[in-house]
Amino acid sequence: MEIAFDNLIKLQDVDSEINAVSSLLEAIPAQIEAIDRNIKATAEILTQAKEKLAANQKKRRDLEGDVKSFKEQIAKFKRQLNDVKTNKEYTALLKEIDEARHKADKIEEDILNEMIAADDIEKDIKAANAKKAEEESRLHKDKDAIFAGQKELEARKSRLLKERDALLPQVPPDKLKLYLQISKRMKGLAMSPVTDDFCSVCQMRVRPQILNDLMEMRQIIVCEACGRILYWQKPKKEDVPEEKSDDPNKVDETVRR
């Protein structure tokens, strides 16, 4: 195989790895953004619980204000009892006092219910605080791991780019130009190995004559279907069947067993 063709295959391998690393790096901002959203959502649960408690406390203050107002009315009506001159007026004031007392009792019952609800809300706040601390700790660790991975990927990409720069001068200009043109058109995949008489990318069968030329690796051959540069990929050692012995005296082990 010609050295130039070897380097062209190496260039494709390096470019494929650069593209893979670049894709991983491009995905990192979205991953960080998702973690930040989760951190914010965890904090929002606690914020909502605190807002609920604040609303509960305000409602209790309003209700307590209403109770105070009714009790002041009751006190006023009681003072007026001393000044009435008819049974009708006295009875009417007693009715007003009874209604005001009934309303005050109902509101005090509502206040008690709100106090019970406040206890439940405070438990929710405590649980939300614990969950927030736990989730934020985990999410920040995930974030740190992503940043650490990002540094490794950037260092890896830098090494690959240097390797690529070293390979470019070793590929003949005409072959390099063709490779770059196809690579740009085919989203980075300019070459395709031929295995079992087929183009590995588009699965088009390669004609026998072209297959013979590919095995010699003396010229650039482009796939008639997908337009990528083809190259012969030797079968793996384990894929090559063992040659049977021509010795008639040698007994097949499977038969002997």
C-alpha cells in the first residue's frame, strides 16, 4: 500500500475522531443549562413553600384584625346596654352582641385552622430545604464532572488537530483536495472501507474489476453510489477460514472425536 494512501486513511480516522469530540463539546452547554434549570427548579420549590407560609401568616393577621374589630363592637354594644330605655332596644343590642360574638368565634376557628396549616407548611419548608441542599450538592458535582470532561475533550481535540496538521503535508495535494471536497459534502465522512465486496457506508456492491484495483491501492477510486473514496479493508485474522490440509493421512479431529 502506498504511504500516501495510508496517511489518507489516517487522516479520515483523525477527522472522524475530531468530529466526534467536537460533537461532545457542542453538547456541553445544553447539559450545563439543563443542570442550572434543575438547580433553579429545586430552589423554586422552597421559594413556593416560603411564599405559602407568608400568605398563611398574612391571612392570620387579617383574621386576627377581624376578631379584634368584632370584640370592639361587642364591648361597644355592652356599654350601650346601660343607656337603652326600652326592652326592644335592649333586645336588639343583645342580638347584635350575639351575632358579633358568633362571627368572632367563627373567625377564631379559622385562625386555629390556619395555625395547623402553618405547621404543615413549616414541615414542607424543612423538607424542601433538605431536598434543596441534597439536590444542589448532587447537581453541582454533575456540573463539575462535565467541566472536567470538557477540559479533557478540549485537550484531546488539541492533540488531534496537531496530529492532523502533521498528516496534511504527507498527502499529495491532488488527493488531499479531493478528500477535503468530499469530506465537506459528506459531513466529514469522505472515505469508506470495502468489506465483503460492499461499500461500508451505502452498502452498494463493488464490481469485481474495481475490487481488484482497490486491493492494489494504486489509485483513488470513488464509490459509484455515495461518492466517497473507497479503500480495501483486509479481513480480520479471525475472519479468515483455516486452510484444510491436503495430507490424506491426516485425520480430521472432529471425525476422530
